[in-house]
Amino acid sequence: MRLESPTPDAPTAPRADESEAPHATGSGGKPVQRVSGVVIRFAGDSGDGMQLTGDRFTAETATMGNALATLPSFPAEIRAPQGTLLGVSSFQLQFADHVVLTPGDSPDVLVAMNPAALRANIADLPRGGVIIADSDEFTKRSLQKVGYTVSPLEDGSLESFQVHALPLTSMTVEALKDSGLSRKDSERAKNMFALGMLSWLYDRPTQATEKFIATKFAKKPAVRDANLTAFRAGWAFGETTEGFAVRYEVAPAEHPAGTYRNITGSTALAYGLASAAHKAGLPLVLGSYPITPASDILHALSGMKRFGVTTLQAEDEIAGVGIALGASFGGSLGVTTTSGPGLALKAETIGLAVMLELPLVVVDVQRGGPSTGLPTKTEQADLLQAMYGRNGESPLPVVAASSPTDCFTAAVEAVRIAVTYRTPVILLSDGYLANGSEPWALPKVADLPAIDPAFATAHNGAGDDGTPAFRPYLRDPETLARPWAVPGTPGLAHRIGGLEKADITGEISYEPENHERMTGLRQAKVDGVSVPPLEVDDPVAPDGSRARVLVLGWGSTYGPIAAAVRDARAEGLQVARAHLRHLNPFPPGLGDVLRSYDRVVLPEMNGGQLALLLRARYLVDVQSHGRVRGRPFTAGELTDVVRDAVTQLPDPQLPDPRPASAAAPSAGGVTESPQEARR
Amino acid sequence: MTTTPTRTTSLGLPGVRTGTEGVPRLPEGTNLTKKDFTAANEVRWCPGCGDYAVLAAVQGFMPELGLRKENIVCVSGIGCSSRFPYYLDTYGMHSIHGRAPAIATGLATSRADLSVWVVTGDGDALSIGGNHLIHAMRRNVNMTILLFNNRIYGLTKGQYSPTSEVGKVTKSTPAGSVDAPFNPVSLALGAEATFVARTLDSDRKHLTSVLRAAAEHRGTSLVEIYQNCPIFNDGAFDVLKDRDEAQARLVRLTDGEQVRFGREGEEKVVVRTAGGGVEAVPAAEAGGREVVVHDTGALDPSQAFSLSRLDGPSMAHVPVGVFRSVSRPTYDDLVRDQVDSAREESGGPASDADLDALIAGGDTWVVR
Ligand code: SF4
């Protein structure tokens, strides 16, 4: 579930510089200044442990009860050349006392552990932003590696920022001088020093991090102690240094009552799959081949054996889906997880699943493409591959998750559809959702919808001679699903395969009329999947007027779109918003919704793939805003898009300046598709 | 319908568990016949195709297993032989090209109570599906793979296959193929297969005895079946089928016995070479050389591999029978053991509350 603040339309968080004046703390320390929200970006070399630092700060922040969203970003190489721009790894989080929809457009605070981290990120920091830099790392050599001739910490080029150049490395080494560790090993704890310092600066609780360090390094007492010491030293430094005059406080956000945890999209997705399989009473069998950024789902499910989850690391992507499909044939819930390149390889087997009409869940955690593309960066460019990336007419349901926590709900939905309709389902996540995290009000498994596998146990028809027989392709009249008769069921032995099936009997059939009928039935089954109607957020203005512009999205653009619409409304613009979970079939009435607006704006992280589908299907002139930069939209850029769309809309009283063909495609042009005609 | 595998314990002892252990058996006194395994579908292979003989042998052998018919599953890929499941009256899946071992791996691992059979051909198993085949054997998934080797692509009308001999003139190689062929037995032995055998479509008795041994074996059993395609590669194995020639060329491997073959009066023996390999020599000339004693259970596959190399394009001496049969824990048993013990340790199947606890993790907070 998504966190909604009591006032979801509150304007963007005021930053530190526009919030309350500092007040003295009760504990005799430094004055505390209350701010409503902060965006911090930790950046360093990929060997500096920035992801861990970010994760820990996030966990501390989550337990504080702040609303938050995170954006980890790392190179595709595990250890890119040290100190280079290529090797910079970063972790950004926004936390606030009010609803947070994105990890923040730009950081307020940049923690730069070396010159490369500064250089790679400084352009994103607005003037007046805070820079905390490890001055020890700004050596001549490190500066040269990234093209600085003079240290930016000394040449005045950072004058318009608040710079804290601190010798983090040497302070860490100093704190660890009695640890017995080598200088090199001591230096490695500098990320914990930085974490301690930031934890002080933002008044984060530290017990959980201390416990975490103690557990993580339980087998290496020297390392454990060094990390704890560095963490505490960082905290103490914050408290004593003159450099930080105030510390900041971000009050907990008003969340609905409940028990919360912080969770990444991949973990939530794994839990969703396992919970849905549990609800269906089916063993879950995952066949998967490691691929970035999907492997975390494989890792999570591998640790869930006690919940009846079996994971098989396959020899390749094709085997991964083959294993899953074989397990589904045997009466398990077959699941395979991958990213775009893997989905391409699995296409033929997914087509077989379309033909066999067996449940199968295919998770695609999208990344930048084509080919190997941008393995660690996010994109939404697999939509058309998911829809059409198979030979022949091979429709299947497509479901997309919209936020890290929504990955849970979307996974449950994918399983429901797969099992109920005996069909492969593609569940789309992406790199941003997979690695990003946010607080989650824990669901109760008992409250999840029931899923009934309804295995076939008896004959369902008669043979040519009139005796009772099993008809593997005799469909449920309501869902058009065929019976799922698993091996081991007496009397129902049957053969299925990729060759065209005769209607009802499932025998091989090359008969032309039958092929057309079966093609239509497979399409009609998918078209008939029950999907809730689209919810449109379109508040009526006090004067009774309605928005003329609809911003539509799907998948992980939910956060930035919702934030942009919120900000546009705060500017007084009238704009409606809707988000699609179901990409196939579309929710009922979608065409009417689209046609009821003068303009539909569709931001997506691809070249306009959903826009293409909507235009083709509904003949609505959807305005696409497609970007592929490997990172999520910022709320700011989408606010500009929304503002432009609203303000540039022609006055409805005046004639439309667009050519007639574009302006009036409707009426006679909207024909039913052959599939619809068949229904 | 239960899909929960029966609890099994791996003792790591050789020969303790059979290939069909855990698969429900017919009640005492109930017997099936070949007819019970014969599907109603009209068989659509070309007249004279070797596949007919294999089908008849399998249908005739299946009742011997004493298993409940519904617990036998046949999975195939694409090719002439892969139509097999349609003709065998069990559960079956005619899947896609080369992927049958992967699909069967998912099925066999998730269902301890099934006897899983894979039917494939030389193109299906060794070309497009080569990766799945070697990994199935390396993992040792409990299933029997029948590899119909006709050394040609039949269904696509006669292109050379990965087992065709060099120089093969086909529609796609008018100037002769330049590909070096695979020796499927050598390949299987190199891929860590625990059971490897070769037999012939035309020798019903031998074929059945190999099927028996393969089904008995727990783990992946790879059975190469030389199969004649009268349409596109007729007579590929004729020298092994003529009674007299067969006697001269077929090396019938028998565990624990010296490897001897040949026509009466022209007996040959297989002896060790100085380089550690083996060669066939006239028995009369073997002198004091060490005659190889076949050992299917040898953990070191070297000798079995050497025997597989006796075979060449000339088919002067072709070993048939079981090359290797060793016991190694199967992948599917081990995977199920891990899942089962995790469940047992946590007190049985998970409840809603167990899942709630999993989802909550260790770091929660409460908002009132
Ligand atoms: S083409 Fe060859 S292998 Fe295929 S069915 Fe005909 S004879 Fe048999």
C-alpha cells in the first residue's frame, strides 16, 4: 500500500533554509532546527560502501517514522577503476514529515567521499546546498583522475555551496589507532564514520545500526569493533565539532495507524509471490538465471524454503522459464524472474505457455536497453516486448507495479490472474522499483484475496463413443480457462503441446477454422480477465469546473507523476491523474476516460510505447512524453510538462488549430478489433 | 491432488534407491499391458521409420515398471521422435525445440511421485538443446532421456545434424558437411552423466534391457538409440543390423566381463593401449596384453570414455549396452530435501502467521 498523507496535495517540502528557526535542544547540546524534509545523496567510489551507508541511514530514518523514498544508483561493474567517474556509486533518499512520492529531484546535502563523487554529482546540487567532502581523498592524484587541476575545495569554485571539507579518512584512522587493524583496513570504516556523523546531524536513532554492525560482522570481531568505533566516533565528531552549528530534526510523518517496515521493490515482489502461492495452496517453483537487476528476487525466494518455495538456478534464461513451466504442468505455481534480455530469450517458452494454457508468472525487472544496454539503470522499454514479443497471436495479461511496496500487491494480482485463467502473466517491475525502498504498512496474509487453483479431478465430457472422457480444452464458460489436470490424477491422462489444439478435445489440429477459433478464444480469454475500472483522480474545482488535461502513467512513474500533479495543482492548475496497473487487458472504460479529456499526457521511460498502444486501440491523440536516461523522472520536469499541457491547451471556444485529421479521428474511425467482434 | 513430495532421506549409499522409488505403484496383483500404454491417436511416422520399433518397445516395457499409469510423464521437444508422447497413453507434453530436459527438470524436481521420461532426437538434444542436455546430466535429475539418433534432420526434410558424419551431402550441405560430429555417449560421459547407454531400434531385446536398467537407475539416464530414418538417411546403421555384420561389429558391453566381440573364428578383444586408451585387436594377436574388463560402476569415467571412442565413422566396432551406471545423489532429491528439512525445522507447512512474520522482518515500527 501507498502512504498517503492527510493532505496529499500539500506543496513540495519546504527546504531547510525556509523552515523554522533553530531552538535549543533539551539535552544541553547544539540547537536543533526543525525541517520538514531533506534529500541526502551519499556518493563515493563503488568500493566505499555507499549502498550500505545509504541502506543504514534509510533504516534509521524509517524507524523514526519519516516518510521516505530511496534511489540507489551504481555502476554495472562491481569494482570499476578506483576513483574514476565511472566507478561512482550513490544512494539518494528523501525523508520528510509529510507524504513523500519520489527520492527527491535534487539533493539538499551531498556527501562526497572523493573528487570523482563530487564531480559526478555537483551538477545536481542546487546553489546553497550542503557538501560534506572527505578532504583526505582530494589528493593531487585523485583530482587528476577526474580532470580537476586544482582542488575544488580550495579554488573557490564551490563558494555558493555550504562546504564542509572534513578529513573523514584520517579521523577514522585516528579513532581506530588502537584497534590493531592496518591503516588500509581502518580506512575502510570511513563510511561508518560518515554514517555516524550524518546520524548525529539528522538526529537518527543509532541502536539498530549498532545491532546491524554487530550481526553483520559477528564472525570478524576486529572488523565489527572497528565499524562500531568509527560509527560512534562520527557521531561524537558531529556533536563536538564547531563545523556544525545546528543539528536538524525531521518529525515523523503522519502515517495511517499500522505496523510498518521499510522495504525494497524486489523483496516486496518476492513476498507477494510467496504469499499468493500460499493463498492458492500451491508450492512455488522458481526457475531463474541471475541477471541484473532481477537477481534479488531469486535471492529472496531462495531463502524462503520453509514456506514451500523451491528455487532452481537454471543453466540459462530459457531453462529458467522451462523449469517453471514444467513445474506448472505438475501442479505448482511456476515463476521465472528476469530482465529485458532474459525476457527476449524466454519468448518461445512463454508462447508455449500461451498454447498450453497453464499458469506461469514471468517477472521482468526492466533495465535500459536494447541488448545489454544499461544493466543497473531503470527504463520501461519492455512494454511492447511483454505485449507482443512472441511469434504468432499470443496474447497474455500484463501487470505493472507502481512503487516498491506496490510490487507486493502487483505480484499477488499476477498470481491470481495466472492461476484463475491458466495463462502466463508478465509482471513488469523496473530497476528503480527493484532497488528503491519506502515504508510499508504491513498487510495481513489472511486478508489477501483467496486464489483457487480448482484442479480437475474427474472427467468433464464424453468421448466420441459417448463414454465419460477428459476434455483438456473444454473451457469454463465464465473465465474461458481450461481445466488444470496434473499428472498423478487417475483417468485424466492427456497430452498437450505447442501444436495447435483442437477446440475442446485438445488433439492436434491443423484445420483452418479451428485455428481461427482457438486464436480467438485465447484472445477472448485474456480480454475477459476481470480487471477493476480505472480510478481517476480529478477533483472538481470550487466553481464546478473539471480538468481538461489528464496525466496518465503506468509502472514506476507513479511517484514523480503524483508529485508533479500535486505541485501543478498547488500552482492553481486543474489537472486529472490516473495510473494503469493493468496493461493487458486495459481496465474497462479506459477509452471513454481518455476521450473525455481534451488532452492526455503520458510520461513514460521509453519512446512512447504505451502511447502507441493507446492510440492504436482507442484512436485518442495521446501526447507522449518519453525519456530514456536510465533514471526516474523528476517531479520538477513533469510539473513543467503538466504546466505546458494545461496552459497551451487551446481555448475550447476557439477553433482547434490542429489539422482536422488529428483533431477529429473519432466516431467512424473507432472500429472494433476482430477480437472484440468475436467476443 | 497432492503435490507435496514424500519425505526422502539421502543416505549417500550407492544403489539404495531406484529410479522409480517414491512413485505410486499399482496395487498388488494388478497388471497393465502394452495396450494400456497405447494411445488412440493414429501414429504418423513414415512407413518403416525406426521410431515405430522404439515406441513398441517402450509401450511393451512400461507395464513392467508396475507403476500407476497416471504417474508416468513423457516430455519431448521437437522433431520426428518428439511426437512420441502423443502415442503413449500417459500424461505427456510435446514441448518446444531442445527444451524438454529443462521442462522435465522443473517437473521432476517439483514432483517426487512421477516417473519422468524425455524423448528427444540428435538435433533436438545435441544442437538446439545441447545446453539443457548437459546440465540435466551434470545435475543428475531423476529422469530417463531417450535420444533417438538418426544422424539427420527428418522433420525439416533432410539437413545434416550434429551427429552426421563429416562430408555428409544433404540439402543444406551440397558440397558435403564440414562439421565434426558429436559422439553422444562421449559427450554424456564428459558431462558427468551417471547413467549412459547405447542401443539399437531394431534389437527389441537389447533395447528393452537397456530401458530396464535406465529406469532402475536413480538420476539422469541417457540412452542413445541408433534409429533409422528410411526417408532421409536410410541405412545409416545397416552394417549393425545385418546379422553377420552385426556380429563382427557390435561390441556388447557386459558389466564385469572382458570386452570381446567378433564373428566366430574372427574374435576380437579390447585391450589397453600404452597411452591409457583402448583398442580392438584380433584375440589371436592380443598376446599378453591386458584385456579390458567392463566396469559400469567405476567412479572414474575414463575407461567408459575410452570405450565410447572405439566407435568411428566406419562403425568397425560399435559398443552398445550400458557404459556407465554410478550412484550419485540426484539434484531433485537434494532440492526437495532442503525444502523439506527447512519445513520440518520450522514445524511443518507455513501458516498465515508465519508468512506475516516473514513479511514483517526484523525492523518494524508501529504508528498508532
Ligand atoms: S523423416 Fe525419417 S525420422 Fe522422420 S518420421 Fe520419417 S522416417 Fe522417421
